[in-house]
Amino acid sequence: MDQNPAARLILTDTGAAQSAVPPWLAEAHRSLTGGTRFAPAGPSPMAAGEIGDRFFEARPGPVADGGVAWWLVDGTGRHRAEASLRVAKKQAEIRAMVSSTLLASLNVPRCAAVAAQLAAEHLADAALLVLPPVGRRHPVTHALRGRPAEHSSLQFDPRGVPGLAEALQGFPPVPARWIDPGALPEWVVPDGFGGPVGSVIVTPLPGHGVSAGALILLRSSTERAFTPDEEAFARLFAARAGAALSAARLYSEQSAITTTLMRELLPPALESLHGVDYAGRYRAASDHERIGGDFYDVHPGADASRETFVVLGDVAGKGLDAAVLTGKIRNTLQALLPLAADHQQVLTLLNGALLGSHHTRFATMVLASVRREDGRVRLRLTSAGHMPPLIVRADGRVEEAATHGTLVGALPSVTVRTAGETLAPGETCLLYTDGITEARGGPLGDELFGEDRLRQALVECAGMPGEAIVERVQMLAAQWLGGGSHDDMATLAISAPRAGRDA
């Protein structure tokens, strides 16, 4: 193929031999002519390709002897701009996908696994996420392209990898060209990595005020080295991964704290103690909450000859604020257990503690001292501003305990009257909060469940175990409510076992 001086100059400037024709152009010429004279029947086709480090478009045209002349147009600038635009668009898509995918999980190991897999898929052949140490060991998550992530816990000196110790402390990354891939310790290269490492990036995972860890990216020697643009994109990826990991870690820490605190605020599981059966049920005002202003506790005596101290109460309000005061009351009552035999003194001391606190809420409650004697259960019941307990007799009668008193935490002093009751085998004393009787619902949705309905329900529960009684009362109140709002609801049953059962 003949070349004019301008074409020879292009080929010479690109380092090619003067007579060399780019393969893409030679192929286009052969496919166009096919050994015949050039006679275009329509728009002339165009070929394009690289010559050296530049990009050219070649447009054919006829010459007088029936041959073809190719005009070369330098399109390097436009080609590079289009390539950069495609890369930027692809990176934007990856960033959006990474953000949405990573932030979808608030579990730290799951988030680390997703980040490692995404990095191996879009940035390198392999990726490792090194998290801050737990003791002397670092949690490490690694992933190879096309494979699931794996977790491990390793003990190593981060100074063995250039830039890793600094990255774990949140310092800026060192350039990839400063890292010798051949000097990497064995733990950095995952099993199954194809060939020796050819290029490495070590970059921090920025967190919320502190480093969330470090990201290590590996490419094999057969792959091209990381470019400056790819290093910059890796840092953007790491920033999003670090934010997601920090959010997941913060959520995990808060969840653990909440679980620990919740464990102390939730009503305890009840069982048989010293020959007396106890059963309780609690339902918070909101379905998405587990705690509120109602509570109950059972503090067993040292042995069967000692009284078991029982309390059920209701703090004004609901939700977390009420639960905080509930926790304070329960802790105070726990400290007052040595005085539990004197209900008046316990309530007086509790009243003083509440009046002296910053809380402005008050509480109502019922105290019960319980002991089994000669097959029967002896009760001392004291109501402080609370509904009196109801006694379900074996013959179906429902009686109200003769106790009453003033509420706690509102007045300078507490005045109460304690009542004594005895439960025969198969009989139950029910303590409950006003969330049961004030449940608003029914056919028209505006009628209270009320004490009369509660008493009638208890008549039908005669002879039933305490566990069944509290379940039925809660079920009836829930059915009465339908889907309406309600207050906290707590019920606690104290039952004398049926005759013939061991104490």
C-alpha cells in the first residue's frame, strides 16, 4: 500500500517501520476492495484503530485508476474523552451500587463480606478487608474474583505490609508504586490467587471519627498495574465501605447495649417457688416496643419458711421514659428486700426516693408477701393507689382483696391498708394493671373492657392454673382492643397448687 509523505510521517512518528500498514487498516482495505475496483454504491465505510499511542479514523475514497485512497483523521482526543466518559459512567454506577448494597446490611461480618466481594469483582483480582484488632488478632475478610468471601482472625504485625499500619490508624494511603508485591507476607495472598502478585493497593477505610480498618487490593502479574485513576477510585470505594462498616459497628454496639439494658428491664420469667405457682404476662403499649411503665417482680424467700416478696406496679406514662423510672423502682425495691416484711416501711422509703429524684412521674403498685402453710397459701396484700387484687375461688366466686392506699411518688407520705388472704388448693390471686380494664375497643371501638368483664372472665377461669388464667385475660383484652391503641398491660397470678401435688 502506497503512502504519501503525511502518512509516512504519522507512521514514523509512532515508531512503526515506514512501509508498515496497521493491521486494522490493511484488513479494512482488503474487505472493501476484495480484489476488485472500488465503486462505492452508498456511503463510504469507515475504519478506525490505533497507530502507536494515538487513535485514527480512516475514510476511503476512489482514485482515478479505480483504487482506494484512505484518508486518516486523528481522533485521539475525542476517543480518549469518550473512553474517560465511559469509565466515569461505569465508576458512578459502581459507586451507587456499592453504597446501596453495603448500607443494606447492619451486620459487621456481612458488611465486610459484601465489601470484599464487590472490591474483588470491580477493582482487583483479590481483596482483603483488615478490621481493627480485637485483642491481639485482626478480623480479616478476603475474597477472590468470582468466589464467596471468607472470614478469619489472624495475628500479625501490620508493619510487615507497607502502609497497612498507617491505614489502620486512618492515615492517607501510600502510592501503589511504592509497594513491592514480592515482599508481601504470606497471609496477604489468599489461597487460590492466580500467580504472583503484580500490583498492590493499601488504603484506609475511613470511619466515623476513627478508622474502620484497611482495604488491600491485589492484581496478578498478568494484569496491568493500577493506574492513578484506579487508585483514586479505590479510595472512593474504601470511603463508602468504611462508612458502611462504621454504621454497622455502631449499630452492633448500640444493639448490644440495648440488649443488656433490656434484659434488666424486662419482666422476669416466673415459675413455682416454695410450693406456690407464679405466672405473669406483659404486653407493651406499642407492638414495636418490649418495655414500658408496667412491671412485676418475684423475690423468693431464703427458704420455704420465709415469705416470697411479690410486686406489680404501673408507672404513669409509657414507653422508654416510663421504663427508666420502672427500672429505678425495681432497683430500689431490690435494695429494700431486707425490710420486705413491713409493706408500709417499704412504700414510705420508696416514696421518699421518688420524691427526691428528678422524675416527675408517680406510680401505683401492689405488694404481696406469700408463704405456703399446711397446703394453703397465705397472702398479705397491700395496694398503693392500685386496683385491689382479685381472688378466684375454687367454686367460681371472684372476690376483691380488702386493701387500698395512696399512690407512690406524688404525696409527702403514703397511707395504706394491708389485707390478709388465704388461697385453698386450686385458687388464684390475680394482680393486674389498668391496661387490662381500660382497654378501649368492643363493637364500636370506644368502650372500656372494664372490671365487670374481667370478673366474668375470671369466673369462667375457676380451677384453671395461673398460667392459663393470665393467658386468657391477656387474650380477651387483646381481642377487645382489636387493632386499637392501648396502654401497657401486665398480669401476675399467684396460685395454690391443687391438692395432692408436692410442695
